[in-house]
Amino acid sequence: MNPLYSELHWLPRAPQDFSARLKALASTPAPLGSELQALALHALDVNQLTRLAKAMGRARAEGKSLDPLSPFRLAILSNSTVDMIVPALEGSAARHGIALETIQPPYDQVAQEALIPNSMVNSSKPDAVLFAFDYRSLPLKLTLGDEEAAAAVVDGAIGYLQALRNGIKTGCNAVCIFQTFAAPAEPLFGSLDRALPGTLRSLIDRINLRLAEFVLASGDVLLDVAGIAETVGLAAWHNPQLWNMAKFSFSDELIPLYADHVARTVAALRGKSRKVLVLDLDNTVWGGVIGDDGLDGIQIAQGDARGEAHLAVQRLALDLRQRGIVIAVSSKNTDEVAREPFEKHPEMLLKLHHIAVFQANWNDKATNIKAIAEELNLGLDSLVFLDDNPVERGLVRQLLPQVAVPELPEEPAFYARTLAAAGYFEAPAFASEDLKRAGFYQDNAKRLNLQKQVGGVDAYLASLDMTITFQPFDATGRARIVQLINKSNQYNLTTRRYTDPEVVEAENDPSVFTLQVRLADIFGDNGMISVVICRPGEPQTWEIDTWLMSCRVLGRKVEHMILRELLEHARAAGIRKLVGTYKPTDRNKLVVDHYAKLGFTKILEEASGLTRWELLTDAEGPEAAPMKVVSLFAPAVEGSLV
């Protein structure tokens, strides 16, 4: 079995004092989240993950806070035994910043739990339901060579899964996480199995494709267990002895791998996927040391084994950038020497225009990485740092524990594979705007450079020549709206999460006011940068249910313009008062004074830190920012300079 996957080799080995540190948690004052996550950030085996989960359970039972871990309730429906898996899920979730609570109904009660409205699962109101099925749960019948009969079998299996989903949506409206199905390792015809209609392999392949299509269309989430199984090998994934003895659907050696994949999926639903890949240069992006070996001496040539290994890292970085991951550089080098390969080496795939922030100097890596985060206006927990040097990796882990730092093997050929295996950039959904994200942050770095050159904030804002566009929720923007609602953590007043169907419901409800906001400037289109939902409260009152904004537009007075637009629509609807709530989390302290700065009056303050604020709509509103306003509400409002 490949230890990269079975032993999670991208993570550092468990510390020798793991047991002592775990035991010490009993006397550690709350909150315990950071200590739990620090332990979870190692390659733990099933026993260690179980012990970690038990420590979390004891802390909960004693009423101790697990902050800053984000709470998440996950129900598990399965046709197989999951008792050994559940603690591993909870332990692995801490690694990804999640305090996971699992809801585990009795064995093989899938249909009852999904379809009965007051079942244990539906009554518990989970955030998500994991359908942890294997192929034996499906109504499959061999129809060898019969295309029509095979299609009917596939339709029946998909219909069954859709019925379960509809039951959950009716009962508790949780996000549904569907697993693809790992085919058995035993062939019937050999190579013909995949091509011949009605074989088990052919049926499972078709079901997986149809399942992926319907999950993508429904706004739910896919967990590609078939892909995981094929990566490690179907024969390694399936253990017939364990199935026969305990109805365990995959090898117990692979529980940590499976649990990590579930945990990273749940974390992605909470917006915890990483956004930035920070690259070391010497012996990472190329072989050799540019300052010593010179331009002709570094290894990145096609046909050279070591050179091709480093080109694979560059190729993966470019592919990640294409899907929206920001690329940055942190290198101990003289700046002009570090830039030379990007500018002059004919074999380089990465170019300077692909790099959002380039930090090459003689500062320590932790200092440079902090500077990169500040320049991109992102939290350290958005960054992944790739470096061949174990000393540098250890330094960054110690000084910046929020930054993900994968362990790398000695052989550079496996650098790219190890980075990909770690799953730092897990994406539960896709919006076309994702493809532009790297460009958004790169342009933002240019804006910050302009700000340094232009005197005064007002002069800087005017120089950006901004256009802000307001419109209600619509089908075109829906995927990005759902993504922003579920990923935004820092500039988010309530951090309420909505599924795709819930956004559609708000979109179609005439009593609900919805707003999507876009911003463009001289450097390019920032895309959708804010979402607001207002619901009717007391008579002639709008409750601001959701107000969130992308941090990359901070400091541009966008919130001023949004409030002015809100006030305009509220007055037109006969609304006399806006009421907003700030619900504190471990990550949204940025907006603790949001309503105060906009002129709202505090009307409630709880010991938990939750505050409520109100503003009469006859108020003048905040001072306008220098930008062109375009409103696409019906009837249309003419664009105007303010």
C-alpha cells in the first residue's frame, strides 16, 4: 500500500509526547481548539484519532469551549459499519479547523432515517448529511450486453439516491454529501467489463457519472470515494475479509485517509479551503541554487529527470492558478537574482506575470509570508507554503501555525503529487468567477502599490475610477452567491450559511430584499464582492439577515455605498427602520464596529458579544465614495457619478 496516502505523508509524524499533550488538555483552560488542532496537524493513526476525538468529547461534556474551531453537525447514513470511522472523522476535522459533532443512527436504517420526517437524523437538524454508501447498497442487477436493461438499472439506482435526497431536504434541508462508488476489484470479463453494458463495472461507472451530474445540478456536494479508491488501488481499498466479518466497506488501514477527505470536504463547506500557494524557489521551483549555480546551472530542462520533477511543480502551480489559486514567492535571495530565471530561462513555465506577490530578500520565511498575507489582504490560514528545506518548514510551522506546510519527500519527483494529495484547495462547488480569483488578488496587489504612490485615501479612491453595480439575486449569479455565503468568514456579520435551494427561495420571495454587488476599477473587474439579504421583521422593519463582503475591497468605502443603496430601496418599500445583528465568531472580529461606523444605534448587547443595531431610513446615510453607481433593479436607475 502506498504510504503517501495510507500514512498521510504530507503531514509531519505524530510527536513523541502526543499522549502527554493529550492528557494535559484535561487541565488546560478553555478554549481548547488551538491545542486540539495543533495535535491533529500530524499524521495520526486510527488509535490516535480516536483518542483525540474522546478528548474533544470530554471537553464538550464539561462545557469547555472548542474555539476557534468552527462547529459542524454531520449526520452519517450508511449501509456499512461506521463505528470505527466516526471518531476518526471527528479527530481529522480538528485538523481542518472544524469541531465536528456526528449523528449516527442505528446500522442500515438509511431509508427510514432519510424518508421519515421525525427520524433521528431529520430531527437533529444537521448541517450536512453524508451518504456513506458502497456499491452493495444499490439495487444492481447484471444485464450483460443489454443496453436498455442496463440503462434501467442505472435509472433505478439514481432514482433511489434522489428519493433519499428529497427526504432529507424535506425533513431537515441539510446539505447532502454523496459518495461515488468504488467498483469491486474482481472483474467478470477482464478488460471488457468497462465497455460491455450491464457488467458491474460498467453500471457503477455510469452511476458515478450520473450521480456527479445530479449533485452538481442540485447544489449539493460530491465526495469522490471512487477516485480515492482508484488512487490507492481497488484491491487495497476493498478488504473482503472485513466485509464478511463486520460489513466494513473498505480497508481499516485507510480510515485516516478517508476521514481526512471527509474532513476537508466539511471544512470547504465552511470556507476553510486555502487560497494561496507560496513557493520557495531554490530546489523547489527549480533544481539547484540560482545564486550559486547561475542561470545555466539550475535544473528545469525537459529530458533531465530532476529538471522535469521541478517542472511538474511549476505545472501544478499553473494549473492551480488557472482554477483561481493565487501564486506567491518567498525566497531567501537577492531580488534581481531570484527574478532572473522567470525573465530569461527558456524552460521556465512560471513567469513573473503569474506571481501575485514576489518576496525575495534575506528575511526569514515567516516574516516574508506574513508580508505576503498582508499584501493580499488575506488571513494566514489562507496560505500554503511549499519548501524543500525541513528547517524552513519547521520554522514556519512554529511561528505561523495557521499556515499549511506540507512535508516533502527527499525525491523531488514526488513534490507535486504530495502537494496535490494534501487537498488544501478542496472545492465543494465551482463558479465561473473562480477562474478569475487569482487575477483579482494580483490586481489588488497593484492597487496597494498605487495607494503608496497617491497621496491621501480620497485621492487614491478617486484614482481607481470605480464602478459599483447593484442588482437582486438571479440565476446567473447564484453559484457565486452561494459560494460567498458559505465561504466568507471575516467580513460577515452573522455567518449564516445557505444552500442553493435556500438562496433560490430567498430570490423568489417578494418579501425578501436581496442584493448582489459587483465592483470594477482601472485594474479590472473584481467580480461579485458583497451579498446582502434583508427579511421583514417588525412592522415597517427590515432585519439585515446577511451582510458579507470580500476582504479584498476593504478600505474603499464599499459598505457606505451598499448602505446608501439599502436605504433607497427601504424607503421605496415603505420601510422605516433597518435592524442589523453582529454575531461574533472567532474570525469576524474585523466587523465588530461595522454598524457603529455606519451610524447605527446599538439597541442590544449580550454577554456573548452579540449586538443588535438600528437605523431609521430617513437618515441621510454615510458619505458617498467616489465611484459610479449602476443599479440593475427594475425599474432601472440610471448610472450616476457620486
